[in-house]
Amino acid sequence: MNKRVENALNDQIEKEASSSQFYLAMASWAETQGLNGTAKFLYTHSDEERFHMLKLVKFVNERGGTAVVPGLDCPAKEFKTLENVFQLLLEHELRVTDSINNLVDVCLQEKDYTTHNFIQWYVSEQLEEEALARTILDKIKLIGGDNAGLYLFDRDLENSSIQAEPSSGTLPGM
Ligand code: OFO
């Protein structure tokens, strides 16, 4: 496997693993605030990010590269408000999108069209994740400081169809 592509893929593995930790930290915080619907959404999302990481690990190894399982920094334990959580989440996803775009760029520069094709799944996924984060953040901003609104938001999130299954795709070789 092309070394530059392999390094970029391993860098993305680290980012997906960090995303999973980040969502897990937010889920745990939401749970301690009594926001069970939000916590459920974020726990599920943490599992999704782990799936994104695993999909990359398997791809790198199956193409003759070596996937590196990263050590991770401790994510934040405290968040100011629910709006703060989803603002951070959106900013985080925007950074992940930049990283995926960089990966696409490296694949094209190195003429690695197989990896380029594989990465298109992540390009689409990032579009969805950004849109979802923006929608949720807009709703929270509309609610403002209204506790009744927050209660309904949390309940809706618990019952919503966006509580997707963790692995909305298949891993290579599985
Ligand atoms: Fe893996 O998509 Fe979010 O970070």
C-alpha cells in the first residue's frame, strides 16, 4: 500500500477513535444531567464512530498496510450547556470533514483510486453528520433556556428515528 495513503488512513483511524471517545464523554455528561434521550443519541453515535474506525482498520490491513491502533487523550468531563455540547459536536464534525477531504486529496495525488473509491462512503457520511448536527443545534437554539422545551427536545431525541443502529454499513471481509 502507498505509504502516504497508509499514513493518511492511520491518521483518520486516530480521528475516528477520538470521535468515539468524544461522543462517549458527552453521552456520559448528558446522562448525569438527566438528559436520557440525548445520552442515548450520543452513546449510539459513539458506537457509530467506533464502527467508522474499525472499517478503516480492516481496509488498511486487507490492502497490505498496517493499521495503527492509537492512544487517545482524555476528553472533556464537563460541558457548559446542551447548546455547548452540540456546538462542539458540529465544530468537531467540520474538522473531521476537512480530514476526509485531505484523505481524498492524498488518494488522487498518489493515484490510489481503490482507496479513493472506499473513502467516498466517508464523504457521504460526513455530509449526513454535519446536517444532523446543524439541525439539532438549530432546535436547541430555538428552545433557548426554556426547561419545558428542553424536556420535550430530550424526549423527542429518545424516540427519534435518528437513534440509528451503530453500524449502518458492513465492514470489509465481514
Ligand atoms: Fe466518523 O463521522 Fe463523525 O466524526
